[in-house]
Amino acid sequence: MTIDELESCLESFVSRAQIVRDTRHILEEWAVNGIFQAAVEDDHFIPIPHDAPITVIRTTFECSALDYTFGPVKAIVGLGDITIHDDTILPQYCFVRLYYNDEGQVFTTDFYLD
């Protein structure tokens, strides 16, 4: 199997379009007055407009002989406009990691700054 075939399989399981829809749903579902408060650290929240730009940065599949506590598929998304500085991706607001179970459904997320 080639890398292109592996990427195609991952895309067919959890597409970039689905990741964007899932992220948008999270932002809209928990927004108050159009603003989602992302908890990025203990007692540190970043206000994010529910309609902020969403960029899928990476999708990964991890194969493990142990239990998939956080699911086999993970997606890293940048929220807000994205810039690149010194080969580092910088989102306007923060990153979010979405964890997908073996049925292709998000079951938890992490918001973080870097």
C-alpha cells in the first residue's frame, strides 16, 4: 500500500470536511452570544467567535496493541486565521485536538495554545 492510498483511507474514514463540521458544531453548540470560551489551561479561557475560520492541520491514525483510551484517530485544527512564522504554525486563537472513536465520531477534545 502506498502513502497516497493510506491517506485516502484515512480521508474516507474521517474527512477534512467532517472535521471542520465537527469543530464548527462544537463552537456553535457551546457558544454564548456567539462566543465560545475555550479552556486552554487551568483557569485560562480564550474567547472564540463561533464562526471563526477553521483549518485542519493534521489527521493521524495511531495503531496500538493497548486500549485506545483517546481513540485511534486524532485531528489537529487551528482556530482563526493561520500564519506561519519561522516554520511554526500559529493560529489566531488556539489549536483544538479532536479525538475520534473507531466509529468515526468525536468523543472528546483538547484546546491548547502550542
